Amino acid sequence: MADRWLEEATDLKERFNRDFWMEDLDFCALALDGEGNQVDSISSNPGHCLHLGIFTPEKANSVAERLQAPDMFNGWGIRTLSSLSPAYNPMGYHVGSVWPHDNSLTAMGLRSIGYVDQALEVAQGLFDMTMQQPYQRPPELFCGYERLGEGSPVQYPVACTPQAWATGTIFQLLHMMVNLVPDAPSNYLRIIDPALPESINRLSLQNLRVGQTLLDLEFERSNGTTACRVVKKRGNLRVVIEA
């Protein structure tokens, strides 16, 4: 079964890169229409693919860089649709607004292909946006207007707030930053190249459970690098910190 699934996955990757990739735009199409033609909108959706390994490395790099362009990244987050698109509307639900959970998936993908600084930039924008919300709760979405100086993000009039998947964004961004890779059955935890954004100099995780072990971790940022130490451990978990 494993051999068959590997063969099917390899075939899917080949067909995906062939059918969805827009050579003239060096980006992934939003969709294929009923006749198999590419829908050539530049959207945030391909960012979800970055951590799946379905792109070839060259195409993954192209998507990562394109999502950071000014027509996509507005300073608070990545828009759902390029501001250069004829259909762009910064107040449109899916055609120019910014969704926190959408951005967190892209941030995880950026980190997974080595674009750590870019992932932290997305995280920082979302943290800054969240700090300006009532009770510091991230909304379902907000408008795609450009971030200007000391201005505030423009609220989407009927966004759900609080919302579970928006709240989950914060935890996914924390996961992206500390980069924990647990293996509970093997009683093993890897912490791979943790990285905090400029606004966070110290981060503590307490009572983190991996298998039967509870541990406290502390991350500290200094001179552009982030160090990690195990403050307390209750159990025999093996912890390896990889820089």
C-alpha cells in the first residue's frame, strides 16, 4: 500500500505542477475552470501548498517571494487577492481582505522552505494587528488596505470576533516560531532553529506535555538569534535543540 500511495502522490505532484503553474506569471493558478483552463488570479491560496511539498523547490521559492510583494502583503498580512487584480476589493470577503488563519498557514509554509525572516514578518504583522483589536482578539478577517505609519488596520464590518480559527492563528504562529517537532512514541523532542520576531525578546512555555513528560521551555532573543533552554522537566523525555 505504501508503494502505491507514494506512486499516486508522485503522479499528483507532477500533474499539479504541470496543470496549475502559470509560466508567464511564474505563479500558481487559483483554479482550473470546467474546461481545464487556468484561472490566472494572483491569490493567497498557493501559500497553503508551501509546507505540503507539492511544489518543486523552484516553484515554492517563486510563490514565497511573490506573496511578499506589496500588492499581496499589506503590512498587516497577505491579502486574499492581489491589489493589482481587476476584481480586487479591500473590503471584499475573498477578493482583497486579509484572513489571519490563511496567513498562519502561509507562515508555516514559509518557515518550512527556509524563508524564516519572511515568516516572522507575517507573524509580526498579525501580532501588531491583534494588539489593536478589542481585548486583543484576532478577528475572522480584516480589510486589505495598506498599512500606513501609525495607522490602525481597517476592520471588516461584519467579521466574527472572537472566532476559533482566528484565535488558533496565534498558537500556530507560536508553533512556527519555536519550531517544536515532538515524537511522543519515541519519547523525543526536537527544537529546530527557533526564531522570535523583533517585538518578542523572551517567550516561556510552561507545562508543555510530550508523552508522559511535562516541561518548561524558555526562548530568548539576543543580537538577532534565539536561544532555548529547558527550565524544568518532569519525566525522561529526550530534548535536542538544533541550531
